[in-house]
Amino acid sequence: MKVLITGIDGYSGWALALHLVSRGHEVSGIDNLATRKRVAEVGSHSATPIRTMPERLKAVRKHLGKNIRFRQGDLTDWATVRALIRKEKPDAVVHLGEQRSAPYSMIDVHHAVETQVQNVTSTIHLLYAIKDEVPKAHLVKMGTMGEYGTPNIDIAEGFFEIEYMGRKDRVPYPRQASSFYHWSKIFDSGDVMLANKLWGLAATDVMQGVIYGTRTPEITRDEFLTRFDFDEVWGTALNRFCVQAVLGLPLTPYGKGGQRRGFIALEDSMQSLTLSVENPASAGEYRVFNQFDEAYSVTDLARMVQTIASRKFGLEATIANTYNPRVEAEEHYYNPHHENLLRLGYRHSRTLEASLEEILSDLIRFRSRLEARRHVVMPRMNFRASDNRKPLHIKGKA
Ligand code: USQ
């Protein structure tokens, strides 16, 4: 199958490219390398020493004997997107090429606008290009579980049946996100649904939980490593807790620490995306997959990291709940359904506990890279503030 990955240089994009070429697919990709620049903008870098894109492609040729076609380009440029889809004529497009950090979108008005313009524009460009050039292609769109927020009822998988004032209908599950980033994903979902309704575009909207891990069966050598972020803006809570344990810093659950999220290992996320690609939505179908395996609170995460860091590596980490920079429920009900992928044969293969040892051992190996950025780990920003550039030491963009 010909698969185009947007955001191929990113955390998931690179891991997916390796996985799909290993399974015999013909892979091409586009990336504007923005994550590398934006992580540098907040003074940080990946914990893992990732190679440049030309080095990555060379390593794939050398070790896997495969060729990945890469184009450096920006999806907010319509001519670029149209020319790419026209040239590649993909059977499937996996759209991962968006700004993916909630804190980044909350730095100030410019970062909020940058996030929403990039994310919404790139999706609309892809929708039109697919319609015009390859109307039968299948779009696999990376969304987020965060679109649903934390309602006090079970979360359905995309759609649910509701009875109101004596009448029933099947409607999209309500969305209520907590950052301009998460809202950009809601707008994307609406736009993909509309393209499906207008043009019959086949689409899978992936409501992705938090992904963790440094390895997949393909990421076996340093040349293949994917990025691992840990600063306040780009690192997820789990990544940050692991790095804090290695650096001897306190682990920082925000507020009461009862925020629950769904989690999935990198290799299982690749399994899910691959199942979505290899079992495409039918013509005219719009389907939603809630993609996660285990749900934990941030306090559960901190305790798991603390236990494994101590038991396996002799690192004695403390947990220090800090002020919460975000506006979110710190204790809440959380029961999202996730059955659609199981019907395609998905099997949870990697638990968080099993992965933690691997993550910590990789981080210990790259400890000097963490030490060099120790100053960007502890929280300084506040989602309620209109300007977070000063505490983050961001220059320009005024
Ligand atoms: N948190 C802490 N301590 C920290 C950092 C975060 O307690 O040091 C808390 C946050 O307040 C939040 C929870 O951990 O309640 C999750 O935050 P996160 O930074 O781990 O993840 P999030 O911002 O939700 O975003 C990540 C990815 C995003 C993806 C999303 C999936 O960065 O791209 O869409 O996870 S989900 O969380 O299901 O929406």
C-alpha cells in the first residue's frame, strides 16, 4: 500500500514510518521540522539524540534496504500539499503533521493562533487535496482523547445515542477541551466529518490517548531513535516524571493529581495506526477509534515511576504536588469506551509498567543530555496568564 505520513519527523511519525516500511508498505512523508525548532524555542531538546532527517533516511536504506521518499515542506502551504498528493497518489494518508503540545498553545496569543492556524489549515488542505487528486484514498487523522474532556458520564467512541424531549438520535459525543491545542483537534474532527458528508471521503478519526515509550520492535539501534521530550512545554507528565526521577528532582503531579488519562505504548499505537491503514474505512465511512489501553491518574503515574526507579535503578525519587498551571478537573470520573479497534484484531501488547524500565534505562544512558537541560524541567507557566514568554525565557514573537 502507498502510505503518506504527514509529520514523519515527529515522535509517532518516525516510529510509524519504520513500522510501515518493515511491513512492506511504500512510505513517503512530509515534515516542516517545526517540532525541532519549537522545542529549541523553549530552550530544550529531545532526551534521545535523534538524527537529522537525511541521516534517518540513509540509515533506513542501509539497515532495512528500503527507500522512504521525504519532502521538507509546510502543510499550511496549499500548493505544497496539492503537489505532494498529486505526485504521491497515496492509498492512505496518516495525518500526524500538527502542533501537538497543549502548553505550547497556551504560551500567549501568538502561540494559540499559530497552533490553530497550523492544525486547522493543514487538515483542510489535506481534505481538499485528497478530494481533488485521490478521492478514494483513506485519511487516518490523529485526534486526541482530550477532545472529550472529562465529563461525569462514560465517554462513547465518537458517537452515542441520546434521547431528549422524547426523541432519539445518534449524534457526535460532546467535545469540551481544556487548551487551544485540544480545541484545534475538535475543529479538525468537525472538518473531517464535513468532508465525509460532502464528498464521501473515507476517514478514521483517531482519539489518541497519551503515548509513552522510547522503543518499538523497529527502534533497535540509536540511528533509528525517535524523539523523547521532557521539558514543561513538550514533555508529557509521564516523560517528565521519568526524567525528574533520573535527575533527582521531585516528581510534579499538578494540583491534587487526580487527573485521569488513557495511555498507550508507542508500539501499540503503531499497531493501532497500522490496523487502521490496512483495514481502511469504506467509501463514505467516517469512523472514530478511541485509542488507549490503560487509564491512570497522574498520581498513579508518579507512584509507578517512583517504585520502578527505586526497585530497578536505586533512584530514590520524591513526589511533590505543585500548583496546577492548567485549568482542569483535578478529581473526576473517567470511563472512555474503546472497542472498535478490538474488532479489527487489536491486542494490547505492552503495559506501562513493562515499558517504564526500558524508558528509565534509556534515559540513564542519555543522562548528560538531561543534565544539560535540567533548568527547563520544573513548571513555570500558567494557563490563566495571557503571556507566558517571560517565565519560559522565550524571546521575540511579541
Ligand atoms: N501534568 C502533571 N504534571 C506535569 C505535567 C502534566 O500533573 O508535570 C498533568 C496535566 O495537568 C494533565 C495531565 O498531566 O492533567 C496530562 O498532561 P500531559 O502533558 O501528560 O498530556 P496532554 O497535555 O494531555 O497532551 C498529551 C500530548 C498530546 C495528546 C494528549 C492525549 O502532548 O499531543 O493529544 O496527550 S490526551 O491527554 O488523551 O488528550
